[in-house]
Amino acid sequence: MNIMKNPQHYSFLRFFGPKHVSKIQNNYGAGIYYNTLVPIDERIIKYGVISTGTLIEDLLHWKNLYIAGRLHKPVKILIQDENGKLQAALAKNLKSAVMAAFLMLPESFTEEELYIRIAGLSYYGDFRMIIGEDRSKVMNIVSANMENFQRLYIHILQECPQVVYKQHLGKLEVRCQCLQLDKSPEGQLNLLMALPRTLQQGITRLVDQPGKNRDVEEILLQVAQDPDCGLVIQLSVAGIVKTSSITQSAKGILTAGMKKSITYSMKKVHKMWRGWRRKAVKSVC
């Protein structure tokens, strides 16, 4: 276990023993234990420890959309084992992100607009985007990593029967059967049925009227015909992210300790302030 190898990375909770730390890791927040402001090779890093089972569940079903959301963006994998279930879950998570983004986009859109939607999924509903994060963060992530986003998603886009990929134009046009655009109810329903389970359940809670208790497929059929389908998806994603961001942040006070939590939060606020300042300078110019 990591705590046995690197006890100095942990807060005061390490004194309660590995079993207690593992219980906090798995049962609270988003199922991940973060160690913050850790000095490694003359650098200061933050890293998280998560069980393989919890990771796979989030990738497949978006239970917390926490680590799954982070893995919607390009990341550098240092060491990767041959766990077949994990590899399949990683691929499914990327495809789910594309399906959700399609539902929130118009009939024709650029690659950049697609990646902005995908990168923004894990920030909808995150209270830290109000205070503590640079509000231009999503745009900055995409603009600095366009080629990496393309490498990550190109095979999904090329193999998706609902999309026409025009690489030389940098634009995507969505299509479906009967020469109808993807925004037809049938096309929307196909995308809705491919969404992760937790997101489908969130859509059901948002749309279903009290006392009706309709099944998920009936609800999704209704949403597929709704002109505000994209908004329904965004609100449902936000519901997942809001809960996990609050509980994980509260858990972070314990796992990082009060001193590190304050230091880390101040750095986030300072970064957000610098982002505001850059925008103000650009608007004046």
C-alpha cells in the first residue's frame, strides 16, 4: 500500500493506520485519496490513490464523474498494466464523453467546440468554478492541447456512424438514418441510450414527474423529442459533478490537513485572480 511506502505524504490520518485511511478513501467523497503539495524530484505535486474497482465503476457509469472527467482530457500515462476491464472502461469513458457532447452541440460544429464541451463536462456544477478556479480553464486546456485531443478522439469520431468527419475543414457534421440530422428524435434517442447509467438516472430524476415512476427508456424518449435536450443533459451532468466536488473537497481538508488545504486553496484563488487580470488587460487593449 502507498501509505506504507510513503507515510510522510499523508496527513495526521496516517496515525490511525492503513485500514482507517483506506476506509476514508473508499467510503467518502469520490472514492479517491489525494495527497497534496508533495515534494518529488525538486517539484511539488498532487496525486491521488484510488482502487481499480472504484476507478472502473466511475469510468463505466459516471457514478461521481470525478476521475472519469479528468480522463476525458489528454493525460500522460506513466505505467499501464494489461488489465482488460480497465482498458475497456477507459475506452468506454471516452465514447460516453463524445455522446454527451453531441447531445449538447448543434447540428454542425468545429472540433474545438466539441473538445470544449468534452473538457467542460467535469466542470459543470463544480462549485470551485465559482471561486477557486480560473473560469477560462476549459478553453485554456483545449487551446493548448488540440493535437492531443485529436489523437485521443480521432478513432472514435472516424468509427462513429452518426458523424461525418471533415478533417481538412476542421468541422464535424452529425447525421443519422433517413438523411436526417442527428437532432431528429431517433438520432437523439440513440445517443441518450448510449449514455452512462448514472447520467441516465439523473435525467430520469430531473424530468419524471412525482408519482409517475416511468421507466428510463420512456423518459429518454421524451427527452429525445425535447428542443432543450442539451440543457437537460447539462443539468444532469451538473447534478453528478456538484455532489462529488463538494464531498471530495470536504474530504480534502482531512486528507491534506488544515495547513496544506489553506495553502492549496490560496494558490487556486491566486491562479483565478491572474486569469481575471489577463482578461481585464485584453479587454482594455
